[in-house]
Amino acid sequence: MIIQLEKNISRQAKINILDLLAEKQLKTKEVATQVSIYLVSIGMINFDIREIGNMDGVKDIHKVDDNYKLVSSKWKVKPTKVVLDKDVYVGSNGFSIMAGPCSVENENQVHQMVDFLKENDIKIMRGGVFKPRSSPYSFRGVGIEGLKMFYGICNAHGIKIITEVMEPEQIDLMYDYIDIFQVGARNSQNFNLLDALGKVDKPVMIKRGLSGTIDELLYSAEYVFSGGNEKIILCERGIRTYEKAYRNTFDINAVPVLKEKSHLPVIIDPSHGTGARHLIEPVALAGIMAGADGAIVEIHKQPEKAMSDGQQSLDFYEAKILFERMRKTYSFNKRLSAN
Ligand code: PEP
Ligand code: MN
């Protein structure tokens, strides 16, 4: 059960509610986010919840039988809009494209990418500076100095950035140079990192784990929300299966399932979801038809020279075509569902 409290609730009113919940054998956690105050109560609800709903200081009350609570669509029917700026947001309405290289490499690359993104009306650039690599001998990223350069150039051109944070200690270092924190697939269940991201007031995009279930992704989001941060974006990026024909199996089913289970925006990552350049477009368009709110795509001016993930990066020509087709598909799907 989720009880949303009035922001100005008195101490006594809150004590009265907590006492009644305890009397009813419910275990309750108070969650104060940047937006609201909630009481999340776990246990057997065999009474009329209006008994609590009518108490002083209660704004709203919902019975949520999902195991995750605050990220569930059962209490918040309206989709969440994660706002980055007055005309830059993710979710709710409109299709968000995040594009850029797998790894930030150098200043020249960022400048060329920013020009390309602006030409194509893309407002969010992706680029890793701390790279989780399967082999310790692979390129590990340009680090914090590279992030400052990346953010500086993008910020000067009005482009927002998303980049991966790998450990709680990096959050403070990165905070002034980031617009969206990305939690990578390998860190999807790093609960210390998720707890720490609950304390920040910038958006967090959580990728599904390599072998993570949909519920596990939602639990990870619940960590961030219950830590205090409501600005969460979910990302389906493919899972590991027995199939060897491609790097990962993009789970198309996850898109409508996540949209149904949660009020949070859902982004698709067809680059990591397939691992192969020629599969990105068909899978991206399918993901849009399945209801995605946006896509994150790896692009590189010269994919064959990319420091990482060149095999799944589109060149500028291919990317331009993809952006057009994704936007057309999104509009087509909107028209279809309006009828
Ligand atoms: C990435 O976005 O570059 C990345 C490493 O993604 P994932 O965590 O999905 O593998
Ligand atoms: Mn990558």
C-alpha cells in the first residue's frame, strides 16, 4: 500500500497514521523524495483502506499488490515525464533520441558529433567515459577529465549528456558535468550505487541486467525511487540467451510489459540489444511499435576506428536514416493507437 502524505503534514498527524499502520501489523517505510512524502506499507491488507485515506494529512492512498510499489503503475496511472530542460524531456509524449559514441574519445570527436546531432535535432548525446569492459586490456574510457571536456562542449551547444556511473564514489565527482546518470547492465543490481543515486536530484537511466528479469529491473528502479529520486528512466538493452547468432537478444516483450507494469519511461537500446549494425534499424522500429518512449543508439563518424563497440555503431549516413525512420514510425504508431 502507498500512502501519499500532504507536504505540510503535522508531526502528530503522521504519528497517528504510523500508529494505526503498526496496529494493523503493517511494516512501513517513510520515503521522502524531491517531489513528495510517501509511506510504503507492506503486509496483509484486510481492511477498508479508506479508514486510513480519511485521516488528516493523507493526500492519496492506493493498494498496490506488486512487490515493487513506488514504480508501479497501480498507484500512478499517469506516465512519468523526466524533465531535463524546458523543451527536453523523456517520457509522457514524444519520442526521445539519445545518440553518440559508445566511448568518448577526444575533443574533435565530440565537436563533430555535436554538429551532427544539432543538424538532426537530437538533444541528448550519449558517451561513456568510464567503460565497463569484459577484458581488462580493452579501452577503459577517458575518465573524469574527459567527462569535463565532453560536458563542456555539449553544454555550450545546448546538448544534454548521458554517461555511465560505475560506483557510488564517482557520483559527486561527476555531478556537475552530467545530465543523466546511466546505470549499466553490469551494475543493474549494484544496490549501493542505486541507493546513492536515490540521493541525487538528476535523472537516472537504469539498464536491464545481462540476465536480469523485468521484475529485477523494476526492483532496481524501486531502490532509486525509495532513496528519494523519482527521475528514473528504464532501459531494455537485450539479455543473454543461448542464441549465438547475435551478441544479445533484444527482448521486445519487455517494452509493453514495462509500460504496463510501471509509470516510468522506457527507452530501447537496439545497439547493445543486438550487437550488430544491420540489426539496429529493424529492432529499433519494432521497439517503437511496441511502445518505447525513446531510443539510445551508438553512432560514430568512422565506426571501423571506434575505440569500443564499432561493430554495432552506425555511421552518420546510416544514423540520419535511422532517426528519420524512428520518428516516422513513432508518429505512425501514435496515429494508429489514436484510432
Ligand atoms: C553502454 O551503454 O555503452 C554500455 C556499456 O551498455 P550496457 O551496460 O547495456 O552494456
Ligand atoms: Mn557500447
